[in-house]
Amino acid sequence: MKKVIEVESLSVFYENNQAVKDISFQAEKGRLIGIVGPNGAGKSTLIKAILGLEKAQGKVRVLGEKVNDVRKQISYVPQRNQIDWDFPVLVEDVVMMGRFTHIPWYKKAGKKDLEIVIESLEKVGMLEYRKRQIGELSGGQQQRVFIARALAQHADLFFLDEPFVGIDVTSEEIIINLLREIKNEGKTVFVVHHDLSKVEQYFDELLLINKELVEYGEVKNVYKPDILSKTYKGSITLFGNDENIMVVSE
Amino acid sequence: MSNITMFIDQVMRYSYLQQALIAAILVGIICGVIGCFIILRGMALMGDAISHAVLPGVVIAYMIGVSFFIGATITGVLTALAIGYVSQNSRIKDDSAIGIMFTAAFALGIVLITGLRGTGVDLWHILFGNVLAVSRSDLMVTVGIGAFVLLMIIIFYRPLLLSTFDPVMAKATGVPVQLVHYLLMLLLSLVTVASLKTVGIVLVVAMLITPGATAYLLTDRLPVMLGLSALFGVIAAIGGMYYSVIYDVASGASIVLVASVLFGLAFFFSPKQGVITRKWRAKKVQRA
């Protein structure tokens, strides 16, 4: 099986602490992977380091190449609080940004780009909102617009930073179904996620981290009380046995 | 009404007034366009900084006898680089780095200028503009800069938009965000140079921020905001020149005041964002 991501002893240092400690793993194509861990575990930092957006030590190969050579194949959805929602762009303008990697600098966006934008908005159920300013939407709708932008990019690798934070149930369902669809097309999806509920239903694999890698593998193999409590170090309480885990977080 | 005909009459009659008016209109357009990006990036202070930082460049260029526009561009960009260097290589935050570097550059310019006493560089004119002294060659420089700036904005519109709206996504998909930042700083320095005679170093920040902010209150689309901002810049230029000619007051400051009045109108009465319009709408909803 072809490896889409190869990470070897990746570390990120901040002034006087280490946000990511010596993480190594290899991920395969066509998987939906949750990056899970408590607050401050370095989940966002890890994906930024993989994408070369954060000064890091260690080796990273993306799609078998250096990340700088495959950037057009990478789609990234930021945390919602990173965005200025008063920015003067409409829903369709945001989704069109996903097409920018495909349009040469001397050309305007074409008919095909517009078709892809509309198709992507349809997929997330936001077509009727295309002329709205992005600040006028609910949190879940905003997140769906950003998913549509990622879809419009026609990338091979998707990185989503906490896409399920503060959104409604309908949006969450639409998004997770789309991510599964993307995965079934043979693409790879990484999702930073801090909430343990539903982790079992959502992901194929889990990358459990708390600054260092605790465990990486199939959900059914790593979603175990001992591994979870090692990851969360006492910030959660676990009930039940291996087959049936109930998590109470603080 | 007779004032307006008098103004038109004077403009028709005196070529220096025509040049002044054309220069002011061009400055209104390019400041308005660049200003939109400055506002959306939360860089108003940076705009102020770069505009002040061109002062030593202007003076040094005068001393060694090269075009002041080269000197100004160099010190403007150098200051932008220095600000980035200080904030990235120490615990000093961006706004403090800006405060330190631009005042240093500005002070250097003032020291140089006072050392050059009697040489014809007029500090007052550089600081506050003297639009009536716009020469033909000044106008040519302004036209050249204006064309270059607008061309760069058109070519780099998408990278500028993306790196302003979502810098992390921009970087992740391969937009050279840092380079875009310095390109914007270069354009900012050029715009300041172009505005030197019209509004001067101290007031150029108003032409960068105020028309853009006015437009920001009136639209939800960036292309429209850019157009409106340029339009308000032009209205301010013409209105300011009018008051300056008719009432014989400082032109740069008049231009800025007209821009400020436009902002005030939008702030209170913008259909969607206006303070008074919103209150009025809320009342209507309550009654219904």
C-alpha cells in the first residue's frame, strides 16, 4: 500500500517548551484519520508541522515528495476562530478560493470553475446561501462552506482543524458523510478532534497524541481504556470494559 | 453655486491647478485601493509606519542627488523588513516593533533635514503636502506609480485576497504569504511617495484608511469595496481641492476632512451597518 504521509521523529519547539515530541508514523491512502488528544496536546501544531507551516525538526514526506512540491494537492480547513467573519466575501467567493490553485495567474476564473463551485456548494447543502456574506451564517453553515471550499480544490489530502467544534447536528452529519465519501474516492483525510464521543463511529484510524505519540492504528485496536487514559492523563474518567467504553470528560 | 463655477473656472485657467487636481485624484484612487488591503489585514498602524519611514529616504536622496522616489522606496521597504526582523527574532510584539522602527526612521529624517538647513527641502511640505507645487515631472511619477500599483493589484489579486482572508490555508496551498506581505509593503511605500506632494507623510494614512473603512461599511464584496474606496478617495480629492481653492486653506488637510465626513455619513447611515440605521431597524422590528 502506498504511503501518503511519512513522518519521522518530528518535533516542534516553542521558546521554552516542546509542543510536539519526536512523533513518527506512516499513513496509508484512502483513510479517515482522527488526530485525537486533550487540549494543548499539540494536535494543530502537528498538522501545521507536517504541512511545513511551523518550524519543526524531523523528516516529512507527503505523497512521497517534499511538502513544498505537492502543495496544490493539499486542502486545509482552519479552525473557525481563525477566520475574520466580517471579511467582505460572499459564500461563493470563499468556495472559489478553492479553485485558485487551478487558475493560472494571467487567467480569470472560468465557467468550469464556477460549475465546480456550485457543485461543491450543492454537496454541503449551502447552494441557496451562495450570495450571503459569510458572517450571516450559523457556525455549522460556515463550516460547511469551508468544507465546500476544500472540495472545490479537488485535492488528494485533506487536513481539517477541529471541524466539529460549535456546530449543529445537521451540519455535523453532512460533514462526516462527505468526509467518508471523499475517503471512498481514495483520498486521505486528517481530522483534528478533541471530543472522544463518536470517535468510534467517525474514524477508521486514530492518532492519539499528548505531545508525543501515544498510539496509532485502527480505531478498534486503539480505542481502549488504557490507551485513552494514557493519552488524556487523568483529565477524563472511563467506565466499562474493552467492548463498551463510556467516557466522562471534565 | 457660484463658488463651484468659480472653482471650475480656475481649474480651467491655471495649469498648475489642473496638475494638482489630477495628482490628487490619482492619489485618491491608489490610496483607496491599497488601503482596503491594509484595513482587512489589520495593518493600519503599519500603514502609518511605512508612510513616516519614507522621510529619511527622501532627505538622503536629495543629499546625494537621486530621485527622491528611489530613496523613499528603499527606506520604506527597509523599515518593513526591520519591523518583521525585530518581531520575529525577539519577544517584542508586532505593534511595539512598528512603534520603535518607524519613529526611529522618522527621527533620523528630521535630524538629517535640520542638518541640511537652507538647502530647499521644506519639512513642512513633506509632512503636510503642497499640492499646488505639483510639477509636471511629479505628476508623471504619480501616474507611473499609480499604473504600477494598480497593475500589481490586478496581477496579484488572488494571492492577496487569499493570504489576507485565510493566511494558513494560503500557505498550505503554496501561496508565498511572506512575499505577498513584502510586496504590499513595497506598494505602500510607493503609494506614500506618490502622495507626498498631495497630502504629505503625516496625513497619507488617512487617505489609506478612511475611504477604505467607509467602503467597508457599505458592501460585503471585496471588488465592490475596492471600487467604492477608490471612488471615495476621488470624491475626497476633488472636494478637498475645492475647499482649498475657494477658502484658501491647506489642501492636504481639506482632502482628509472630506474623506472623514464621508466616513461619518457611512458610520451613521450605512444601510446595513450604520449605527442609526440599525437602531431604526431594531425599533421597527420591535413594533411589528
